[in-house]
Amino acid sequence: MMPPHTSAASLATLLLTIGFPAAPLQAQSRFQGHITDTEGAAIRAIIRVLDPRTNAVIQQFDAKEDGTFQTSPLPPGAYSLTAFASGFRRHEWRNIAISANQTISLATVALDFAGCDPPGVNCDFIGPPPDDVKRIVVQAYITLKPSCAVDLDRKPTEACSAATPATDIALIEQNNTLQLIPTNGATISPTNSNCTSTVYTNNKLPVSGLGPGVDFCVRTNKGALSHLFFVNDIDNQSTSVKLWYVTRKRR
């Protein structure tokens, strides 16, 4: 029998004292790994954890100075991760399932150098620029929305240009996804490939899930070579794509 004049707060304290079972803690899981360059030097990369269904970012943080990283606790489930750094191509781990209270150690990853074209990269320390760098025609940022197009042989003159016989790529929305499409005879490469030795096609490039650390190339309809880099992360809710491009005359 409850003693007289026992309050609800006193009862709660009594139940805790005699060992009333507490609610179980939610199981937590982590990913850990190590990022270097191709020479084995540590890279303090940016690490992102994403929902593989929507590509929405769940966590973002910097790796440590020695290139190692560990995510904050995550509920069990499936996740994708990316690692990228300025001047390097990003690495992706896609749709990895993790169990309750599990720590998954990912294999060491060496990021590939993306060349001297990415925004903010200065390669002056390497020495005199090669001939192809001297042949730059234009370099600029462009933000594309659906139905916008860009002539990669010149700097953009307006926020959203309509497709004309001079434009090389356009952004379209198809089946609720954003895609880049080459126009007027221009051709496009796969992502993160060597611009001078890859295969160019007129295929569409779906952009959901892409972002910093991902690049591709376009052969323009005037015969120039344009190297393009994603500046913003693209997920299923994105309404625009921001790119940095560097266009050179073809040899």
C-alpha cells in the first residue's frame, strides 16, 4: 500500500530506487576509415554520411590531421559515405548496411588528384604551366536551372540562357530528376575520367547524388575541350546545379 500523502514525484523516485526497469538505449553504430593521396600522405578530407535513398546529408565533418575519421553514432541501417578534398576526386562508399552497435572499419582510400582546373586550386608550385594550361579560353562559374543552357566557349552573360545553336549543355528535369544533356553536337564524358583519353557520347548525365569532388568533360560544338566541376551537392530536392568550368582550345 502506498504511504499516505505520497506525491507522484516521490513515487517515481521510489520506483527508480527499487530498480524499476529503465527504457532500453537505442543501439548506435559507427563507420571509421583513413584517407590519403596516391603517395600515401594523409589528407584531411571532408567526410559526409548520406541517406542512400534521397542523397540527403546526415553528417558532415573533417577527417583528423592524420587522415583518419570516425562518424558520430548512427542508428542501424544503410548509409552511403563520401570523402573529398579540394583538388582531389571524391571517393564514395554506397549503400553500406550496418548493424546495431557495430563499428565498420573501411579500407584506406587514396584520393586521385583532379588536376589544376578545380576551383581554388593553384598549381604554380609544380613549375611552368604546360601548353594546354596556357590555352585557356574561358573559366567561370555557372548556375543552371531546368531549361537553362550554357555556351562553354564563353563566359555566361545572364543567369539563365535559353538553348541556342551555340550552347553545349543544358539542364533538364525528367521523371523528377535533374539531368545534364549535351546539345548541338557537343559530347560528354563519364564522371571522374581523364578528359583527353575518355570516350565521349551524347548520353544524358543524371546529377542526383553528385557534388564537390566530381568532375566531367565536354567536347564543345566548336571543338574545344571543357573541364567541369560540381560546386554544390545535388540531391532529390535540388532545383539547380552550380558548376565551375575551364575551357581550352582543342589542339
